[in-house]
Amino acid sequence: MNKNTLSVTDNRTGKIYEIPIEHGAVPAIDFRQIKESEDDFGLMCYDPSYSNTAACRSNITYIDGDKGILLYRGYPIEQLAEECTFLECAYLTLYGELPTESQLSTFTHGVLRHTMIHENVKKFMEGFNYDAHPMSMLMSTVAALSTYYPESVDVRHEELRTEQVLRIVGQVPTLAAYCYRHRRGLPYNYPDDELGYVENLMHMLWKRTEHKYKPHPVLAKALEVLFILHLDHEQNCSSTTMRTAGSSLADPYVTTAAAIAALSGPLHGGANEAVLRMLDEIGSVNNIPAFIKEVKEGKRRLMGFGHRVYKNYDPRAKMIKRIADEVFEVTGRNPRLDTALELERIALQDEYFVARKLYPNVDFYSGIIYQAMGFNPAYFTVLFAIPRTPGWLAQWEEMLMDKEQKIARPRQLYLGYGHRDVVPMSERAESAVAV
Ligand code: ACO
């Protein structure tokens, strides 16, 4: 018997089936042959929230959640953060290999050339309230770009696709900076192509009346590393949304907007904002035991803790904790760090968190750094979306090139009514749910 198979006995019929095992997985479609009777639809796999379902083959990012390992195209993020720039890593994620000097120069030129946005987009943004959430503004403006580049609907055209990828990677930081300035009522700063990718973002965010903005090198380096750590994270909620929306062959602008929407939620990228609000609410170290008690009673969650894949310390959180000290040397120490460190200390010793393997994730310390740099918590998730954009686009490209991929269309277990006839309104009983 072939050893790389799974033998399944259907106890309803007594029949035995051989299902092939490849790369540690069984094809879900092979279970469809398992039927109770001829007119049976066949067995389905029930997996709400895809806890144990691989929806694609991928060569981009590898995570070993038990060991706390994260690799982009095989390279450990610790080495990439130490030795490469964000754009080098974006190139690696998008095209599979680290660039040579000339490849990086062409890519950098391609991205920075696209940082300028259509003037009408500014008018469009003027319609947002001064206190509009920056993630909602970013999502809407990225979707609106679709109306400026109608040729992008041709997602099967390789050259056009490459052009849109460069444009989106180039324009998202500009839109993000405009969202930041809009909330402050400040004029938008046009991109400065003499600056690098991260330095240009800092210029668009923070330049006031000075003739030439000079980014602080320590803050620029910290942002660069934070961006590298946020670049990709395989099939998380937003990347899956990117692949799902893109599988209908929707254009990359609206598809990226869908991914931004998914990232904005507090259980995903929005957790960094939620962490800061939680730390503010806890206030002082003395209030931590009462807070932890509520978490253990299931009344709330310890935001920035826990992960679907990592059952060990998130390697990104480890590195971010180190960056904090360098940033605080420049900005001054964020007092919330003491509360965060004490929360972590208590949680890592507490049976509730130990038993559930809950460790700090990427969002636990990033907000404290961003706040020290002067960002408002509402903006933190935008700082996640900017570097995640090339990651989403790499996932999108891989999905489009994958011959096994079709439009995403899960099945359901229908548990509702069977057939029933409509009764006239005068004969209807009041339903339990009143609208
Ligand atoms: N605080 C308290 N308890 C938690 C937490 C938490 N942060 N996370 C999980 N748990 C508990 C659950 O209550 C559950 O306990 P139970 O078995 O007694 O019911 C157990 O741990 C397993 O939790 P699940 O919700 O099943 O784990 P899941 O993999 O679905 O969730 C998630 C992962 C969403 C990240 C979760 O840990 C969470 O809500 N964390 C807080 C939000 C957060 O930090 N999100 C950012 C994640 S990183 C990112 O997206 C970039």
C-alpha cells in the first residue's frame, strides 16, 4: 500500500477510501467521493475561520509558530532587518530574490516615480471629516484610485500588472501621509524624490515650514525595521482577503482596499491601536492585577497577546521591543512602556496565558513606539498597512499565476428551513426578532 495516503472508513456504509497525502495535506475535494447514497452531495470539510485549511501553495513567507521563526523567501527576518532596506525586502517578497544593485535602483526608481498622486484625489479627500478614521480614509482613497487607472482591470496583462504594483507601492505612503495631514488641517506635502522611501514618508508626514526636511536617522532606521517586520505574514486575514477579492479578477486597487478593510479590525492590524487604548485605560501598574482578573474571567482580551499561528514569542515582537530603547533615546521614554512590561511579566507567568500559549504579538509594543514618535493611536494601523502593501501584492500576483486557483467560493452547511410557502401578510405570526 502507498504509505503517503490516508485510509478513511465511512462507518455509515463500511466503505474504505484512500486519500493521497502531499506536503502534509489531503485534498479536500477527494472527500466528495465519500457518499452515503448515490444522490448524496458527498462529504465536505467544515472549517470555520480556516483553522486547519491550506487554501493555497505559496513560496513567499514561512512561519514556524512553535519555534517563533519567520522567513521571507527563506531569509530570516532578523537578518533582513539587520542588513537590508525596506525596498530590498519588498523586492524580495514581490520577485522572489534579493535584488542586485542595478535591480534595486530600477525598482526604487519605479516606486518613487509613482509617489505623486492625481491632484483630484486631494479634492476627493477634502470631503472627509477632520476626524475621519485614517484607515477608513486610506481604504476609500486606495479604492478610488481604481477610477483613475481603468486599464488596471486587465489583471491578466503582465506589464500592466507590474505597473500597477509599482504605482500602489509608491502611492500608498503618499495617501497615508495625506490622511495624517488631513486630520491635522495641514497642507499636503508633495513627495521628495531625493529622499529614500521611508525618509520621503517622514517628509510627507512631518515637514512644516523648513526649506528641506531632514529625517532623524535613528527614527528613519526604526521605521525601516518596523516596516520590514510588517511586510508579509503569509495567509493572515488581510492577505486571505486580498487573494479572495482578487480571485474574482477585480482590479488591484479595489482588491488592496479590501485587504486594508480586513487589516483595520481590532483582532488583526487594528490591535496596535487597541493596545494603546487598553494601556491608557489601565493607567498605572497598580491596576494590572484587576485587569488581568477580568481577562481571565473572559470579560475582555489582553490586546497584543495571542496569535493563531504563533504559540511562542512572536519574533517580530522580540525585535520591536529592542527598537523601543533606540527610539526612546531620541523621543524620550513613553511611560506606557512600564505598564506594558509589567503586563507582559505577569501574563507570561500566569497559568491562564501559559496554558493557552499566549505571548506578545507584533502589535503589543509597536504602538508604544509609534506614539513616542508622535503618532495618534488611530494612525497606527495605517503604519501597518503601508509596509504590508507589497506583501499583499506579492500574494495577489502569486494567486493570479497559480493554475490551481479559481474564484474563491467556500461551501456552507445549510442549517436553515427546508422549503416553505409564503403566507399572506394578514396570516403571518409576529416573529421573535422585531425590526
Ligand atoms: N486575551 C485573553 N485570552 C485570549 C487572548 C487574549 N488576547 N487570545 C486568545 N485568548 C484565549 C481565548 O479566550 C481562548 O480561550 P478558551 O480556550 O478558554 O476559550 C484561547 O485563548 C484560544 O483563543 P482563540 O480566540 O481561539 O484563538 P484564535 O487563534 O482564534 O485568535 C487572536 C487569535 C485573534 C489573535 C486572539 O489571540 C486575540 O484576539 N488576540 C488579541 C487581539 C490581537 O492582539 N490581535 C493581533 C494579532 S497579530 C496580527 O493580526 C497582526
